[in-house]
Amino acid sequence: MPKAVVHSSPETLRVKTGLPHEFLNAVLRAQISDANPELAIQSTLEEFRPERTPLTWWVGPSTMPRDLGKYLENFGFAKTGDLSGMAIDLDTFLLSPAMPRELSIEPVRDAETLKAWMGPFAKGYGMPEAAATGLFNFLRGLGFGPDAPFRHFLGRWKGDPVATTSLFFGAGVAGIYITVTPEFRGKGIGAGMTLVPVRTARAAGYRVAITHVPEYRYGFHRKLGFKPYCQLGTYVMRDPVGTDPDS
């Protein structure tokens, strides 16, 4: 992204895209000394304060200190959820889950289909138009060929875009991430949206897929064969101004 900043240090890995949505700006890794976590948090937030950039701070098994979430809440972060980090041996995946007739799935291979894909994706994440437009331009610039870092799939219900899947290859595994608009959940769409990228990943030679899902999708992924391996948490700061706990 033209305005994106990536900062990696032994303490943190943080990304700022400049797009106005907390999903698109994040602290992805934090291994902070127990001695003074407030100072490290304060320093990290200076990256996001000038433009009041919203952000998500991820915590997981390797996060230090272990109670980092408590310190983040003191800075004004709100915990938005617990996620289950899950994985599956692709050889064990149920290859033929029942799919509703009304559902059709297509790969995103051009800008027109990507624009349709952005509709349910932005709606699922509550993304404002400016953020959705910036993300669209970024993904379009990455291209649609087999060498693109992301592969996207669009789910249509009776022809209308209602679901998305993104497939990302990295660290020897296939990351599979699904969005279904709220009013179409519970119809079996998620299973179908998982099937196509699983087949794609297997054809590319991958044997393990991962994802992270909120509690309401935990049982669904267990039925498909995913197993939980870790817990993740997300803390969101939507307006990082005046976040010094001593101010």
C-alpha cells in the first residue's frame, strides 16, 4: 500500500495502512518486558495518534506480558472478542459438505468480480466506504493470477453477493478466512465457502490449513474437522487520542 508503514522490533510488530478502519491497522506481535509495559504501549500508540488511526491490538500465546490485555484496557482499548486459533489436516477434511442450491461460488479473477466481493466483505466488517475503496484499490493492484499473495472467492445467494473467502499461503500453511453477511448466516454458506479454498490449497501442495474464528463459528469448524490449538484476543482502539492512562 502506498501509505502503509510496517514497524518490526523485538518488542512489537505493527502495521499502519492509513485506511480508516481498525481491521486494517494493527499491532500483530507484542513481547514487552514486564518492567514497564505502559511505556512500550505509549510508544507504540505514537505511530497511530497523529492521524487518529483506529487499530486492533492482537494478543495470543506468545504475547508478553501475559496480562497485557489489562494494560491495554487502561489505555482505552476495548476487548472485542476471543478467537479460537484452529487448524486442520487437509487430508481429513470432509470433501463433500452439503451445499445449498441457492449458493454459487466463483474465484475472483478481475476487478469487476473484486468489486462485487468487496460488498459482503465490507458489510461483514462494518467497513466505511473510504476504507473499502482503499482496500479495493490495494487488492486490485496485487493482481489476480496464481502468483498473487491472496486468492479470493465470492459466494452468491440466488445471484446476490453474500459471502467471501480469502486464501493466503504463508509459513507452510494455508490461511482460510470467511465472511458471511449477518442475515445469511446459518444457511450452510460457510461450509461451501470453505470447500473451494481447501481444494485449491490441496492442489497447490499444502497439507495444513489454519483459521481463527469467533465463538459462534467454533462448532461449525469443529464439524468440518478443524481442531483448536490456541486462543487469541482482539483489543480495539477506534480513536487513539488522549490514551495516556495518566492524562
